[in-house]
Amino acid sequence: MPSCSKCSQPAVTHIRYSGTHLCRDHFLRFFEKRAKMAVHDQGKLPKGTIAVALSGGKDSVSVLHFLHGLTAHRPDVDLVAISVDEGIDGYRDSALDICKELTDQLNVPWHVVTVKELGGYTIDEFSERDGGRAPCSPCGVFRRMGMNQLARELGCSAIATGHNLDDTAQTILMNVLKGDSDRLARLAPHNVNQPVEGLVPRLLPFRTIPEKEVLLYALLQGLPLHHEAECPYAEKAQRFMLRDMLLELEGRTPGTRHSLLRFHDRVKPLLLEEMGVADVRQCPNCGEPTSSDRCKACDWKA
Ligand code: Q46
Ligand code: ZN
Ligand code: ZN
């Protein structure tokens, strides 16, 4: 590896889309600068308690570590970690051990809710009920619901998640392909200063940072992280097909993921203006916010 483009130290990485080689210190500075800028662009860190969605993977342990450092001198901000245990045999348990280890290390309170408590079935059971199909729809629905409920009960002003550039670009593309302009308009990040009734706004500090760089950050910081293979349902999930597609496109045309993000940033305000945010109402069944007559979680429970 050649030396750093900014100093004489050996480089630890090559940032292809900017054409620079960076040493450990310059990489960490470059990484945190973009994460701070994303927080700033999303309305700055709100006062009070911020929930950090923690799964034990590289993204979530990194975002907890980053925010722990960022709030160390902010007596007006507290962190709390929240996790949803989906009930996926052989996959989630070891990840929860990592969550325990890191929250103990950082002295951050940690709360867990299970999909079984929320929806009456584990994600494995939802898959069985659905003829063995990938249970990603109920998984996403109950994860969002669990995070929102926990954060609301804990009085949190925002939920920070570790979503990186690759995740964000995949979600945008997935909703474009489904033609779901409603979801596109409501996708996180939200402006933490303009919350929607019943919905705790999402903060995505790493949304402009590629997945590979988040992994490097976690490794360079020596964070405990879940190395298990992917979720056993990942192979069947559309998201993972899009991940491979996007990586191929990125290989041919570096900057593709950033372009998708910029596209969404420009289109989102236009969609919101056209649809309005006011039609979020309470589900008559469970009281959770929804844009339809009944929320998706209640549909799955039925
Ligand atoms: S955890 Fe859940 Fe993912 Fe597994 S069941 Fe699908 S959505 S693949 S990110
Ligand atoms: Zn350097
Ligand atoms: Zn409901």
C-alpha cells in the first residue's frame, strides 16, 4: 500500500471515488467529518435522550461508538441503546452478546424487545406461516415498530441508526423499482426538528459513507462486532440482489451510490410537497402511526 496522500504515514485504504490513499489518522478524520456533517444536515443532535438502534453488526456498533464520542462533552444529551430480537435461530443470539459487551463497555443503558412480543410470532415462525418465504417484510415492519415503540416509551428525541451509503442507495433503488413514491417521500433521514406525531425521527450519521469504510472504521477502533454469516434469509431477499447489482454498477461507474442519494435528496422535498405529511394517522387497532387504515404490523398479526 503506498503512503498517505496527506502525510508520509503508510496508507490503510484507497478511496477510489476520490482517488486518495489515507493513513489511519487521516481516514478516521475523513470518516468522522462526513458523519458530523450528516448529523448537521439532518438538523443537528437534539437535546435529551437519543436512542441508538443496536444490532451488533459493524454499522450499529460503529454508530454507537461515534455518537458516544460526539456526546462525551454534551451534558444535555444521553444515549440509550435499543435492539429488536427478531427470533432468527442461530443468527441473532450471538449478535445480542456483542450488544451486551459494547453497552457494558461504554456504560450505555440497553433495552431489547422481541418480535414475538410485538407480533405474536418469531420471524422464523412468520416464515413458516408464509410457506418458507423470506420473512423480510414482517421483519422490517416489526423492527421499525419495535424501535419506534421503545424509543417513544423511553422519551427519546431521535433514533440513530447505522445505515451506510450502500444500505441507503439500496433502499432508494428498491422503492424506485416498486414505484413506491409514498415510501420514497417518507424515507429516513428525517429532520429531527420537524417530528411527525407518534414517529420518533431517524438520524443516519453514516448515510454518505460506503459500507466498506464503516467496516474499516469498526476494525480500526477495535470494536466488538458480530462476524457471523449473514441472516439465513438474506439469500432470498430482494435487497441482497440489489446490493450485488449496485456494487457491480459502482465498480463500472464509481459514484453511482452517491448519485442515487443526491437524486433522492432532490426528489424527496418535491414528493413531500405533493403528498403532504399530514395524512399520517393512528392505527385504530394498536395506536401506532400509519398512512393507511390499518398499520402493516396489524396486517401481519391478523
Ligand atoms: S434480518 Fe430480516 Fe434482513 Fe433477515 S429476515 Fe430479511 S430483513 S434478511 S436485513
Ligand atoms: Zn495521513
Ligand atoms: Zn396497528
